[in-house]
Amino acid sequence: MAPSKTSLQSKTSLRARQRNLFLVFVVVFSGAYLLWECNSTDWGGTRRASAADSRRRGSSTIKDHSISSESGSKDHEESYRKTNSRGPTEAKVKGDSVPAMQQNIGRGSANSRTDQPVVTFRTQKKVKGNARPDLLYELDCEPKHVERCPAQGVGPSRNKLTSKVEHVSTGTLKHRAPGTGGPSGCKEAWITALGNDGFLPAVLVLLHTIRKYAKEDRDFIALVSSAVSEGVRQRLAEEAVRVIVVDPFENNERARQLVSQSARYRSGYWVVKMFVWRFEEYIKMVYVDADMYMRQNTDSIFCSPTDKENNIIAVTPRSSFDTTAGFNAGMFVYNPSNEMFDSIMAKFLALSQGEMLATSEQDFLNAHFKDRYFLVPIDYIMKHRRMVKERKLWDENRVHGYHMNGSPKPWEPEWRMACAYPKVSSAPC
């Protein structure tokens, strides 16, 4: 029996009403979503912090955060959740203020100062990385004016003439007034330390990879031990960088006594590395171990917040998840200070001989700067072995440089895949 005309009209009307109701639902839902987006997003595209975010940042305890790692490691997440630490201290920020800085800085910390760069934390999209979300922020700086200077190091205006080797002990090292800049006039500088001739290839690679991408003029200082040969010193001087020779044993009998007992002290490298604080003519410096190299522009590292008044430095964390593990001393951003150098050396010389032999410079610096540091994104400078083992878990485009820590080194004869990465290679070493 064919349906009546009235029945067909009724069904058509019902479908029309259903379609209209669906369209109204879509319009209302879309409008509500757009209104929410407008209220939670600045015109520049960065997320505004919600009241809940503000309360969480002001909390004295890091609470339950979601782990953005693709690995979804429950062990790491559980370990992170159980770790207690004070609320992170933040830099002066724009946009969503991710708690990326180390905790417990105390009064008068860097976030209360007005001379810090404005750091933008971009968190619009999920970041790939096997680490806590607060260690995966984007270290971006608002454009800042960096004065052009004929740098003895890197940058478009750098001087390309062979430099003269400077010696601390003979008085040829002339310190300028604090904050006035080095001999080139540059007020910021890269610096590395060289304990023996074997690290020359590393320093050259470090220098040329920074130089390849640098868009801002800065000095580059190679701080070399008196154990480094004259030929290596001259080779570095030919690179038109500052080469400064330090005798680590001058007026330091305690260090001299350790030479025959530990390879770590044989070249005096430990003391040479501490000497980096002596260059008060520079406003800001970045120390990097010689066994690092850069793979893209790293000018932004100088925007890392520091605080000279309270002796606060900026560093990369040692662990992806453990907030109590401290920092990696292979790279740090700091404000030079003779007072800090004297404090470090006094504390070092107060150690017993057994403590000196048992303590690395990294452990010593972690103890000396306990609770006095900001954290740079963990993937800014990446340990090479971590990337080899966890490559699928990280975004390599975010990595600015690699730290070839451990042994053997790439320039050493023992460097083979089996020896460098024994856990990922089945070949004999």
C-alpha cells in the first residue's frame, strides 16, 4: 500500500526540523568555541595563562603534570610525580609562562630584575621529547640590539687577523673596567677551556660551528692551560680568537700536589675551567666544553636569564624527569665575577685532599650553585648518546648542538660505533 501524501509531508517536515536543529547546534558550538579561543589567546597567537595556571605556578610544590613524551613511560612519570621540589622561579615572560626555571632561588631573584631579556615560551603545539613538559619550552628572545664590534671570535663584523697570545702570569692579559667589553669592544663572549693538546680538534670544530651560524658579534676565548704546547696556542691564535694562557699551579700548591695522583689534575684543567669567572669586562658569557659542536644558530642562548647580584646561572638539566638530579656543567650562561671566582677557589681549597680527588668539577659546581640556577631547555644542547638511544622520541630540529661527552671522543682512534655506543651496537669494540 503506497504511503499517503499527508504521511510523506510529515516525514519531510520532521527531517527538516532535525536538520535545522543540527545546524543550530553547530552554530552555537562553533560560536562558543571561538569565544573561548578569543578569551584565552592573545592577538600574537600565544596562550594566556588561566587562573589555574597562575595558581599552579605560585605553588610551592610541582604537582601532577601530564608527560608529553611519546614513550609514555609510566616509570618516569611516576618518578616525576613523586619528586618534591619548590615552585620553579620564572624569567620575565611573554605568553604562556611555562615553569621552566629551577626552584628555590630566594629573595631578589632574577625574575625581580628589570634588565633581563623578555623570553617567549611558545606552547601552542605539543612538543616532541622524552622529558618533562617544563623542560621543552622554546627559548626565543624578542629582538634585542647587539652592538656591532670587530669581534675576536664570531659574527659578521669579526676581525680576521691573527691574534696575540695573552698570558695571565706575565701580565700580558689586561683586564678592562667591568662591563666595558673586551679588547674588541664586544660585551658578550663565548669561552671554552683547553687542558692539553689533544683537544685542539674539538676546539676548532666548536669554534667553526658557532661561527658558521652566528649572526651577532661576540668574542670567542680559548682559555688554555700552561700544559698546552706553544704550537697549539699559536694555531688557535691564527683563528683570530682570544687565546689566554693560565698556569693553574701558580700560587696553588694544593693543586700541584694532586698532579701525580690524578689524571684529572695533571693538566690543571679543573682550575682553568674555574678561571672563566675572571672576565668582568664582559657583561655576559657562555661557557661550553670543548667537546661540543653546534648545528644551527645559537645566539638565543645569551637570552637565558641570569642574575649577577644573586650569583644565579643558567644551565641544562642533568635528567629528563628527576628534578633533584642537578645540572650538566658542560655548558652554563653566567655573569663574570671576580668575587665568585674567589668564592669558588676558597671553597675548593677548603676541601681535603681526598675530597679533591673524589670530586669532579660538575659535582663541585652543582654543590656550589645549589638552588641558584635557571634551566635552559633540555634539548637545546643534547648529549649525543641520549639522541642515539632515543632518537625517535625527540625533535631533532629543536637541537642546537651536541655534547660529545664521555669517552672515547670522535677525534680519538678508539672512536668506533661499537666503542662509542656499546648498547646499540653488537660489533666488538
